[in-house]
Amino acid sequence: MKARKPNLILFGIDSLRPDHMSLYGYNRLTTPHIAKFVANGAAFSNTFSPSIPTTPGYSSMFTGMDVFGTDVVALRHQGGLGSHVTTLAEMLAAEGYTTVCVGFSGNPASRGFQKYLDFSGWGSWEAGRSPKAENLNAITIPELRALAAAGKPFFLFLRHMDPHSPYLPPQPFERLFYGRNECDPANHTLDPVYKFKPFCDYLRSWFPPNCTDKDYVIAQYDGALAYMDACIGNLLEEIRSLGIEEDTLTVFDSDHGETLYDHDCYFDHHGLYECTLRIPLAFVMPGKVPAGFRNADICQMKDICPTILDLMGVKSKIKFDGRSLTPLLRGEPRTVEPEFYITECTWMRKHGWRTPQWKMIHALEPDFHFKPEVELYNLVADPDENKNVAAQEPEVVKLLEARMQAHISRREKTTGRKNPIFTNLDWHGKGATFKTSQEAYDSLYIGSPKTAQSLQAKDKDAKNLKELQTQRGAAKL
């Protein structure tokens, strides 16, 4: 008798920092349900999304390719995914799978699903607390029941938005990690946030009126994680009650991390710092993935797709840029890729090179934070990346720049295409390359959550455009 093909449930949780998950030892109990579930599987603690934010990140995850392989580098990518790549949804559909995407329609990276379901994933102070994960559950649970009843193998992708701003967890999660007065007039920690013109009006639109304490906002992020985790617990119980847990590979990851009060990149996810590049990664599959497995080897977003296919027993002729992590699960050696190329193209256009000791960041246009063109951080001596030592270590900068340029040349030669960070020059939708930081500062502005949605809409004039299609959409598909 032919073995039943396993299901795949992939939790893609937007803007999730692993260092704020109790799964990875965070001192606040933010993700107890995920942690309990992942105890039955494998968690990787040194995983990176080298090309941020969402569109390039998930393009890599769904294809097993790096930024050169996907040819996608910007949030507002022009056009769809190229025909030279195949997505995970397309691969599994060819194997007879039913494929469903919840919360990620309208983005190039989500190409190939047979069915798309949307939910309300934004919010504002005026609109009240935002039950994002409950909205997701309301459409996911009936779909999950239908998929289980159909008897066919399925791939269900769930994109949670709770850790993405606005951070507006419902009660009692708002106060779960905060018991002080967030409007204390003696507290001035949010003063620099309110002075940052590009984001200040957007942030004020969902902060409590007269809020002064940054720690309150960070507690909202953590509260949103705990709220989402409770709702994910509901989904995990549904999986158990349907009797499909033993036949399902469940994966947890994120598109990128989040900058909270870090590096002047307030409550967003830009800047090529560790807090935005690091993501969680976990696999649970009874009988295939060893329970309690933990690994600290460096791995990347591009490794996820080939790992999933390996665990599910799906053969592919595609030559992925990423490499499966399954040898590690079997206790076998796997060559580590200790240094790698990093890019960002949302509010700033930068690239760089990361090694176990050093990170160099090189701006390709002046940025709206007025940061220097080149940043260099010693990740061993300064893991929080607070001291730029580029001026003190010019030889290190020169070495890392040379290694980065050599890598770019190799990958351009292999793909036969120019590095997309050099070709997607209208990454911000302004139609011109910034000449000064002041120009960038004056041009890049978010006024409200509704404006933030419209910045990412694929059709800004469509009156009936569904909300989720504007969460991380392309300018044109």
C-alpha cells in the first residue's frame, strides 16, 4: 500500500524576533504554546533572512533561492516572480497537493497557490484593539477542517500579522507585560520617536494619546506575541482534534525580525542589524524530526524550501541555492556557510557582508537616518552593534568589501543577471535616486496605517482592494 503523503502547515509570522520568544529563552512568557509544541521537534537558533523585508524574504523561502536567484530585492517589487523560479506551492501542486494561502494574497512571493483567503490584519488606536490572530483563526479553522475531511494532502500557509505594527493586542494582553503609567510626563524616551518626521504621525496614530514611554510600546509588541501564541494554541489543538498531527509537517518561521527602539529605526523592520536579520525556525513532524532537537549552526531562509521537500519525501530536479538541514536532524555533518551577502530595500537601499565576527553595511543611496555610508560592527565585541568602527578598521572594511564584490560577481555570472539591488532603482516609488539624506528624510513619510497600506498596494486606485492585498503587495503583478 502506498504511503500517504504528509500535509504541510507553514506558519509565516511577520516581523517576529526570536530573541523576544520564550521558545528561545526570552524572560517574558510570550510563546508558551509554540514552545510546548516545538518541544516535540527541532528548533534552529541561528537562522537569518539575509534579504529584507517581506517580499524578498518570502521569495527566498518559497523558492529555495537567494536574492540573485529570485531576482527580488525590494518590498515594492516591480512585477511578479520571474518564470525562471518555481514556488513551493507550485512544486506541491504538481505532486497532487491542495494549496491554500491565508493572509498573503497580492504579493509576488505568494504565486502559485490554488486558493487565497484574506483577513483583517491592520488596526489603529481609533479603530480599537486589533484581534488579528482571531481574524485569521476565523477563516482558517473552517478551511483546515475542510482540508482534513477531503482526504487529500494539503499545503496550508498562514501569515500572522500580530508582531507587525500597529501593535494593538486585545485585553488582557495589553497589560500583560506593563503595569506603569505610559503617559508619565517625566518619561521622555519617546521624544526622539516623535521627532522622526517620516514615521511620527504613523506611530502616533496607534500609540495611546500622550504616550511617553518606549517600554509601553515594546510591551505591546510582546503582548501581541503572547496573544498570537494563544490563538496559535487554538490552531494546534484543532490539528490534534482532527487527528492529522502525525501526518503533518508543521513549520514556524518569519520573513524578518523587527526594530523596536533599536538603531533609531523605531518600531519597524529596516536596517541590516541583527534584530531584523535573525528569524525563528522550527520543524515538527512525528517520526521524521527528532523531538527536543536544538541546533545553533548558521542557516538561512533559502535553506527552508529544500528542507521541507526533504522531510516530505518530495524529489525535485531544481538546483536550489539553499541546502537542506535534514543531515543535521540525522546527526550527520553539514557544511556551514559562515559568511553571506545581506540586502535591504524598503526605506533604505543598502547591502553588506556578514561574517561570524564582522558585519559591514554599505549604503547605495543616502539614508533618511543620516547614517554614514559605511558601517562596520564587531559582532563578537559588540553584539548589539552600537559602535561603528569603520573609521578605526579601514583594512577590515576593505577586506569585507572585496569579499562582497567577489560574491556579487560570482552570482551575477552564475545567474546571467545583474544584481537586483543595482537594477530596482525605483524601490521607494519616488522615481529618482536620492542624492542626500535630507532628500530621503523629506520624501519618505507615512501618515497613518491607511497610508501604510496604500504604499504597498498593487492597485492604489482600486476601491474594492481587499485589505490583506495591501499589507505587503507589489506595485504591479
